[in-house]
Amino acid sequence: MPSGSLAALAADESLDVLVIVMTLFGGLALFLHGMDQMTEALKTVAGDRMRKILAALTTNRFAAVGTGAAVTAIIQSSSVTTVLVVGFVTSGLMTLTQAAGVIMGANIGTTMTAQIIALDVTKYALGLVTAGFLVAFVGKAEIVKARGSMIMGLGLIFFGMEVMGEATAPLREVPAFTEAMISLDSPLVGILVGLAFTAVVQSSSATTALVIVLASQGLLSLEAGIALILGSNIGTCVTALLATLGKPRDALRAAVIHTGFNVTGVVIFFPFVGALADVVRSIGGGTTREIANAHTVFNVTVTGIFLAVLPFYVRLVERVVPDRPPIEEALIKAKYLDRELLRTPPLALDRARLELSRLADRVRGMLADALPAVLDGTRAELSALEARDDEVDALHGHIVEYLGLISRQPLTDDASSELVGLMEVVNDLEAIGDIIETNLVSLGYGRIESAVTVSPATRAVIAELHEAVRRAYDGAMIAATQRNRDAARRVSGMKREINSLERSAAAHQVERLVADEPNRIEAYKLEMDLIGNLKRIYYFSKRVARSAVPTSDWPAEAAADAASDAAERTSA
């Protein structure tokens, strides 16, 4: 608003400007608080379900758009949807093209906010607040409390709208204010104001709410309202881009896809603001409903345009935002553990699972290199293998700390069970790293000091056992990171194969013990210790696999097998 208009408004003795400003922004605060409360509750109620839907229903770009729109309409948060798809892309469960479709669909889903706001139900606002409070207060189950909080949040949204409406009603009689609103009929001015306001409050929903309030009081024309909404679509990208600082490249690509989509859409629609106003007027429903409809028409149309060129658009973004060259860090840091997601445990657990994959990759590399280092490695090579466990320990610490923070949040039974399973997996992986660092590396040093040479026949026997243990480990990681029950059962079923290989190796060692070879006693001890430690690694791998599958799903012999494992663990 120009300074002259502000002076004229302040000079109007019939108005208490301070009260109007406080009431307006107080109503806006109630609206934002209600939106935040409803979104958080919806994430608790539907977050895990939405995660599964997204993973299952994004088989092509058209399905991805529909899924993104539906999920965002339900959880009322396009940022949460974006975080989900970035995690899926990073873990290889979704292509960037599919993710782009979901992000564009999320833009359509956010228009549901405008449609809800446009409903003339503010007179029921305090009734919803009361009902939601009672449900949350009386309910004992976490899911019931979340539903009550969701209803209360919706009531606060409508109540905030009513307060803002009461604050702006007197402004209809102030010529200075109405003249300032008329200036927004210029599409460029309206877009810039909407962009700036949304960038400041970091909520396109807040801009939409204020636009609809002003329109409902007759202070804003339909054309001005559409321009402000278009500007808010660009302004909300500022928040998304800032949120990618320090995040993986896939997160930045997702934000660039979102930004390019919105900016290009506004540029396309800029010359046709008047035509869009005529279209929504023909649908009818009053100015507030027409603004909400314009928001929906804009996003649906732009999504349709981008769908036709989506693969080319994604390739362009990948060229604009290339992968960084790999940089070895002196001290390994967590890559996926986002503390902003702690209030949404299903999403936080997904991020912990991604970080667990990084931990598993490092342990896998140590396991692959352990046998060559023990049998033939120099002191320098053994020392390097030993040092790699420092990264394992560091990542283990980061993940355990993050899981501890998640445990402080309200968790459903399923989330609690998943958290316990992840904690067990992380600890078992760290135990495998310790076996390699402490036991196997020590055997390698002992080989060098005793000048022991392992015969080709013995190498072949031990290598066969080592390969079987590696297969078991890989299967266990598939079971743990993808919650794959078939992989878990295959790992458990390898117990007979591992035991058979162990017996064959032991029998071979007895034959060598009576052979006339130099250092045969030292060689026997080294080889038997190596075999025993490989079997211990299998034992921990099997534990990792089992954490992915409920005990009730295991065959009847699971109890006897578990007792056997307990005995192995005691000896280990």
C-alpha cells in the first residue's frame, strides 16, 4: 500500500488502525496455527498409509500425477509429499520422472486448501474447535488424539478466516484502502505482491486465505485475486529452494522441478488473467469460489502442459543440477537424517532406513575385502581395513541418536515395532564391523608374525564359505532395507548350507593338522578362527534378516531355530 494511503488510513478518526492490524494478523496467526495443527495430525493419521500408496501407485507419469494430487489433498502438505518422493528417488524406488509427476500432482492437491477455505462455514468454526478438543482430550489412543487435533485445526482455520473478515470489514468504507486494492488489478503488480507476501510468511495457503477474505468483503476484484494467487505459486518456491540447502542433489532437483513448473505456468497465464477470470465467472459461485476455481484451473492446466514434455523437462533439470563429484570426507557424516521430519515418525523412519543403507554398504565393502586381507594382506592393508570401521562406528552413532529422537515422538504400534527393528539391525551391522576390525584383522597380523602360508586347497574351502556368508549378508540387507520377507526367509534357510560348509572346512583342517607341513599348528588355529568368525558374521546377518519379518510369519521350526541361535550368540 502506498505511504499516502497509509497516512490517509491513519488519519481516519473513525478507525482504530492498531486494532485492525492486530486483529488481521491475529486471525492470520490462528489460520496458520490451525493449518499446521491439521497438517501434523493428518500426517500422523495417514502418513504411513500415504507412504505406501506413493510407493505403489507411481508406475507412470499419469499415475504419479494422480497419486501426488490425492496424497497431498489428504495430508494437506505438498512439502511432505516432496520429501517422500525425494527419499524414494534417492533409494532407487522411484525415477526422477515419476517424482516430477508426483510433485506436479501435489500442486493440484494443494488447491483443495483453497476450495476448503472458500466454503462459507465460518459460523461452525468454534463448534469444530470444541468437538476436536473434546476428542483429543478424551481419547487415549494416539490415532484418536490425532483425529481430534485434526478437527480442531480445521476449526481454527475457519475461525482465523472469520477473525480476518471482521478485521477487514471496516476497510470497505476507507477510500484510501479501496484505491490501493484497485492497483492490484494490474496482473504484474498483483503477482509481485503475492510473491513477496508468500515468500515472507512462507505459506501459499496464508496468501490464499487472505485473498479470499478480502474478496469476500468486496475489497478485491476477481482479476486481482487471481494475480495474487499466481504470485503465491512462485513465492512458495522460495521456501522449497531454501529447504534444499545442504540436502542431497535429488532434493535440489525436486525443488528446481517445482520452481520451473510454477514460474513457467505463471508466465504462460500472465497474458490471460482476464480470460481465466471470464472462464471461472461462467462457472459461478461468487468471487471467493471463483478464486478457488481459478487456482485449480491454473494448476490442472499447467500440469497437463508439462505432462506432455515431462521426460525432456526432467533431463533438462538433470543437466542444470548435475551430480557433485564424489568427495571423500575425513569424518563420515549422516546424509539423510533430517531432524525436520522428526515430528512425522513414518517419514523419519524412512530416512533412517536410507542412512542404514549407507552403513550397510560400508560393512559390505569391509566383508568383501576381509578375506584377501587376512590371507595375503600387508600390515598397511590390514591397518586400512581396520580404520574403515571408524566410519561404521560414526554412522552407527548418528543413526542410533536419530532413532532415539524418533522414539521420543508419539508412535503408533507399527512405528514402534519398525523403530525397534531398525535399532536391532543397526547394532548387528556394527557388530559385524567389529568382528572384522578386531578379530579378522588380528588374524591377519598373526599370519604375518607367524609366517603362515595358507595352502591353495584350504583357500578354496574357506573362500566358498566366505562367498556363502556374503550372499547371506546381501540377502539380509535386501530384507532389512526393503522389508522383503522372501529375502529374509532365504537368508534363514541358508543355515544348513553354512553349517555344511563349516563342517567340510573343519574336516579339511583336521586332515591338514596331521600333514607334515611347516607351522601346521599355527595355520590350523588361524584357519579355524577364520571359519568361526565367518560363521558369526552369518549369525548376525540372519538376525538382521529376521528383524524384517514378524515372528508369527516364520515357520513352526522358528522356536527351535531361535533357541539354537541363542546358544550361538552366547558362544559368540
